[in-house]
Amino acid sequence: MEGASCSSSSSAAAAAAVQGARGGEVGIRVGATNIGRLRCAAAAGRQQQGKQPQNGARGSVGVTSWHLRVFAAAVGVMGCVLLAASLAMSALHQVQFRNAAISRNVRGLQELKQNIVRREQAEQIMHGRLLQMATSAVTKNGSESEDFALWEEPYKQARKWKPCAAKHSLADEEHDEINNGFILISANGGLNQQRVAVCNAVVVAALLNATLVIPRFLYSSVWKDTNQFGDIYQEDYFVNYMKNDVRIVKELPPHLQSLDLEAIGSQVTDMDISKEAEPSELVKSVLPILQQNGVVHFLGFGNRLGFDSVPVHLQRLRCRCNFHALKFVPELQRAGSLLVQRLRKVDAMQTEMDKQLFGNNMLDPAFPEDHAAGGPSRFLALHMRFEEDMVAYSLCEFGGGEEERRELQAYRETHFPALATRLRNATVSPEEQRSLGRCPLTPEESGLILSALGYDRRTFIYVAGSQIYGGAPRLRPLTRLYPNLVTKEDILTADELAPFKNFSSRLAALDFIACASADVFAVTDSGSQLSSLVSGFRIFHGRGRAPTLHPNRKRYAQVLSEEGNIAWGVFRRRVRQMVEEYKRVSPRPRGRSVYRQPRTPGCMCRAGGDGSVDF
């Protein structure tokens, strides 16, 4: 009977297992079977001991089977309840997960749309109507006969002007052996401001009959450049070329190096000299200090020497210094030669300009260069002086609203504190600044000029300058008109640019080289030193075959102010008239810089039809 009881118990356990299986609860099925096995083991033990009566055993077995059936039923019900609860929780979690995913996707799409809107808003198009007409015009430019000379000087008189500064030196004059002392200069600004300071210092040294120490360059919070003269220019070449004109040494003699120049009154700042001073002022105020202390230090020396009052033999020194004596170091010459070679066909690199810029470091015209093989035969260089420092200093507005105003004011507070203070005490009208031609041209406005002049969409354009204020969104209107836009970073590899990275003056030298070598150079800011120096370099060494486009910003602002109802044909005509007027060939007007317009006595000579030479 005990065996039957175990069989009956096993049957009950099996039934419970089936019910558990139907409930889907594996854990409950395993638990019920184990209880049945334990019960059979206990009955077998009692049978072996023979202590329990048969009836008692039979009654005990009956009670145990009933209890097991009740227990199994309860466990099955609990399993069903737990299973249902589990399924409900699983469904709830899945719904929550899907809702969360949908919510995240929706938020992501909303953020993406907002970013797109912000990007569209960041593309500050100031002249939408003209830009739309220009977009249509650039696709037609070049298909019709043009009355504007796109790639050459329109006036043949330009070819009659020849450089003549190299033919003369102060050796032709009576050379005074008396030396009044030493002149130090610490030039501020960027590459081009420093270049002007160097050549002005050469003239002052000759004027005061002093020895010039190789100039030093001050660190600028704007340019953030630690390069010195010898990192950019060939020191030995500079000293040797000018040796018959002015004495130049690389450092002060030992007995003067330990002097506190400021303490002894030998330091002269820009506050001590008039802007574009006459030579007589320097003789009167600086020469006595030089004779007394044996040394004078010009701190921040830049545009402290005028033009019209300087004698011809001293004016000649400026041109000898700027156009002949200042040669870039071989490393820059080689990189610049490679840059220009890739910008145009190799066989085009045979000009006098190339020889002056690259010297013996000009790449061999037969040098195989894959980039040049498929490159353009000519290119236009565009200098957009639209960096943050220029934009902030101009006090103009460029469509960026309150955010732009706050950003530029913060920049002024950091880099131009005196200007920021003046603004707090006075009101400056951005509209008036623009009408007076004091605002730098945006990339969009530069593109409108090029399209009005007739340059078609395929024109290859090299963009000079550092970071454009506003970045890619600011450039986008220009790239819509002219997609073939490149910079030095596009033409040279990262390894080729590596020696010049983090040195703004050396990078500016590469821009100088590319702009001077371009088939056409387009200026957007008449106040820019790079534009001024490159324009003069192209006049001096271009042999009348290096045109420069130079808009009058004041007149251009007037044209743009009428854009609401101006026709494209009228806009094009007025822009062309504005640019053509600057191309007219004439001697340097009074008051203009000799670095920018070197057609002046002592610098350039004009050949007559009978072989005679003026100046």
C-alpha cells in the first residue's frame, strides 16, 4: 500500500506538474515534484521501521493526497496570477520604452530643425535682391563680348613705368662718416605694418646719420606671433643690400645693451612723434637724444614718417628697402613657389614678379607637379579684410543684430580698450560709418562686385586673409556665385604648412606671395596694409601687366543703398566705372603712400617715346 501511496502521490505530483505547465510557471512545477518525492521518502522510512499501523498508514496517505491536490491547485492559481502580472508589466515597460524612444526622436527632430533654422538665420544675406540677380549673371558672364578688361591692364601707359630705385644708392651722394649713434625699433602690428616700420626706420637712420640695429617685432594680442625679423626675412641679404645706404648691425654694442633706455630718456613712443611727421621734426626732437645717449629706441614705430616732405634720395631708400632688400627666408620662398605653381600652370611661372619673390628658390618650371597639370591657367586673388579685429574696429554693423553687437563690443573691450571707452562716452552711427565708406566689404558684397565686372562662375579665386568673421555662413553667398574658392590651406598639405602654423606673420607672407603673383588682385579694404603693399609691389614689379581691382567703398555704399529699385544693368555699369577710375595711370598723388603708389621720383621712372626717362 505504501507503494500505491507513492504511486498515488506521484500521480498527484504529475497532475500538479501538468497544471503548472499549463500555467507556464516552470519554477512552480519543479517545486511540487520535489515535495512529492520527499513525501514518498518519509513513508518508505516508516515502513522499514514497522512502527505505523496499516490503517494509520492508509488514513495518512489519504490525507496527504488531498493536501497535495489542494496545495498544487493553490500553487497553480498563484502561478497564473504571477504570469499575468509579469505579462502586464512587460507590456507596460514596452509601451514606456516606445514612448520614450518616440519622445527622443521627436526632440531630436525638433532640435535638428531648430539647428537648421539657426544655420539659415546665421547666413546673413544683406543684399538678397542683388545676390539673386548676380547668381543669374555669373552663369552668363563670359558668353558675351565684354567691354571690361578682366585679366589685363586697360591702359598701356602702365607699361612705360619702370623700377629705378635699384640703380641708385647713397653711395652716389656724399657719405658722412660721422656716426651719431644707434637706432633700435620695436615694430608693432602684423607682417605688413612691421614691413612699413622697417623701411621707415631705414630712412630715419640715414636721416639722422645713425646705425640701424636689425628691427625687433613686438608681440600682439591680436596676431599672437612670436616671430622675429630673421624668421621672416633674410637678415644677411638685407644688411648687404643696404650697406651703401645705411649702416645696419644685428645687435647693440655690449656697452649699450645694459642701459635702461626708458630711464635715460632714450625711448621714443608714437605719442612723442606726430603721425606722418616731417623729417625736420625728427631732426629737432630725436637727434639731440641720439647725440647725448648714443642710442634711441623707437617703440611701436610705424607710420611716423610722412611722404611728401621726404627728399628724393631718402624716398629712394624706402623703395630700395621695400621692393628689393626685404626678401623672405628660403623656407617661405619655396613654400610660396609651390603654392603659386599649384595655382596656375607651371610654364606660366616666368615673370619678373616671380624672380623678385622667390629668387634662387623658385621651383624648376620642369618640376613635375600633378596639381598644376590640371590647374587653372590663371587665377584671381581676393583679399577680404573681414577678420574679427577689422570688423570690431570699424564700428559698423553687418546684419547680425544684438548678438553681433554684444560680441563685437566684448572684442573691443579686450583688444581695443581705448576705443571701447570712447564708445561709452559718444554715439557712433553704423549707418553713417557705412555711408562714409568706413566699413569693410563682406564676402557677399565682394562677390557682387566681381559678378558686376563680368567674372564668370568658373573663375578660380584664391582668398587671402585669416579667419573670416562669421565663418562658413558668411562665405556662403560668395561661394554660391564662385564655387572655385581656395585658400592656402586647400592648396598646400598639412605637412607643407606645418612649419608656419601658429605664426600669423609667416602665414601672411604666403598670402602676400599669392596675391602679388596673381593674374588679377582684388582689394576690398583700402586701409589694409597687405592690400596697400601688394598693390604697390604689383605696380613696381608687374611691368604694367598686373592689374588690381580697387573699389571706392564710399561710392559703392551709395550704389548699395539704392538696391531696392536698381536694375542689374545700372548696377553693373556703376561698379565698372568705379573700378576703372582707380586703374588710370598717373604719378603718385600728393599725400599717398609710396608703398602703395610707387610711381614717384626716386622709385620708378617713366620712359618717353624718344628714349628719355622722367624722374
